[in-house]
Amino acid sequence: MLLVRLYNPGMAALLELSGVQHGYNGRRVLSDFSLTLARGQIGCVLGPSGCGKTTALRCIAGFEQISAGCITVNGEQVSLPGRTVPPEKRRVGMVFQDYALFPHLTVAENVGFGLRTLDPTARTRRVSETLEVIGMPRAAGRYPHELSGGQQQRVALARALAPQPELLLLDEPFSNLDVDLRERLGLEVRDILKQQNMTAILVTHDQHDAFAIADEIGIMRKGRIEQWGTPYDLYHKPASRFVADFVGQGAFLSGTVLGERRIRIELGVFQGNVPDDWPQGTSVDVLLRPDDILHDDASPLQAQVLHKAFRGAEFLYTLQLPDGGRVMSLVPSHHNHAVGEKIGIRLEIDHLVAFRHDAGEVAPA
């Protein structure tokens, strides 16, 4: 069983999933799903549609029963096979993908919906405090249809934060927003969660959302965590070819192990952390990210522009190498080269990542 640690030694774990299994109609969705989240940390489960990430979140919330394993929140076992603590008794808040605001209630009434056990004075005070936290103190009397999508998302967050849960769950929280707004709101949500010292876990298929919010991210595949790490490590040190393909952009060039931890590709010979059981002559695929390929007019190595995508401050060029291989390069946008033109490039690799061509093994350096 793989138990993924998401906290530094000495930090108290608030959420633990160990060997969790769950399925529908005889089809297993979660298989030996395990992770640990420290108090005050923001984690993310990132994966393609259908990998089981929303099911994992629903199991944590208590909406689904598990068939094996255990879920623990703040030291209490809340889910075991045959025994499930009801969602309302878990001190877990949830922000849904569609916000799920009540259209007939004002913003203040939506935020205070989970505070009905408080007396009116305490409820009003807590609603006001929470609206202040999300930066909408003057919106208390407005209705959801009078708000923008970003404002509705903030209100949904406020409603989840108002009862002061131990753990906050976010299900694809920005999928209904445009690209610019989701990036800005993602940073704002992270700031709010950190200010409140809130422990949170979100699920998403969008790596930009994950990178904007999470301290560490788990890449999910077929009901399991494939790799857990910081965004930097997932990008530069992927543990499997699936992770390399899923996170960021890149291209693979065929290479050959030369021994002495060296690999030859058509761009030259490079040194990295090559496993000892990869003998000389082993065929490998080397991952090159767009930021590994630098534009250099003085370089004797020329590559032909096959495609170009304008991104404002930069172009993403797809380039064909002299021997036929293809790579991508991020180039400042004042270098506006035409399709078919040849440009000078050089390689600058800080982390050599290679996979055995026949087995998909990885050697990140």
C-alpha cells in the first residue's frame, strides 16, 4: 500500500486516507487510495476526467461509503467499511462546482445557512466576519443572480467557511469561470485559506488551478495517486511517463544510454541520474520541456519552425531538428519568426528525465 505523506515531520495530520476502496455497480473507482494532509496545508488531487478524484472527495465528505480502508479527520475515524459518520457531523465544509447557492436567499442568508444553531446576534456577527474575509462586506443584502461568477464563488466559499470547519473540500471550484478570472480568483482563494489557516483539499482536471492554489499535488490515475509532490517536482521530476505527459508540455526525443550516467540524443550527450540497471545501449525517451530549449541566434544548431502559438509575452514554437525530431520552445514574443524559418537553438537542461523505451521507467536527475 502506498501512503503519500503531504506534510513535514512534526506537523500534525488532519486528514488521512489509508487503502481506501470504492466502486459503483461492480466497477472499482478508488483502489488503495491513500494520502495524508497536514493541518494548515492545501492539497490537490489532479487528474483527467473519470479517474475517480470527485469520488475521493465525496468519500471524504461522507456522501459515499467506502468498501475498504479508513478515512480519519482530526484523529477521528469517520469512514470504515460498514460505518460512516454523517457528513453534518464531520466538521467538513464543501464548495461545489456549481456553487449551489440558494437563489431565493440573500448573500447573508446563504452564508448563514449553516449557522442556524447560533443565536441571531452571534449568527449575524459571524456572517459579517466571513463576508469581510472574502472582501464582500457590502453584499449582504444582494441575491445570487445579482452577482458575477467570481462573486458567487466567493459567497460559496464564505458559506463553507462560516461554520469554521476542520477541513474544506473544493470540487472543481473554478470550472465555470473564464481563464483570466479563474487564475486571479485562484490566487485570492489561496490567500484567504492561508489567512484562515484552513486545511483544504481540492480536486480538478486543470493544472493551472492546481498550481495556483495547492502546496502539493497528487496526480491521480485509475483510482490511485501516481505521484505526490510540489508543482516544481511534478514538472521537472515526473515519476512516470503518465505524469510527464499530464503535467505541462513537452516532447520526447529518442536516446541511448552510453554508460557513466550519460545519455546521447540528437542534440548531444547529457549526464543525469541514470539507474544502474540500465546497461549501455539501453534505448530511452528523453523528456524536453519548452523551457529546456533556448533561442540563440549565435548557436550553430538550427531548427525549423513548424508551428507557432502567440501567447502575448512569448511564442510557443514547435521546432523540427535536423535529424527529424521535434521539440517545443518558449521564446520572447519580439522574436517573431515565420513558419518554415530556421532559428538557432541551444539546450539547457537542469533535470534530465528519461524513460526506458520498452518499460516506461524514469530517471529524473
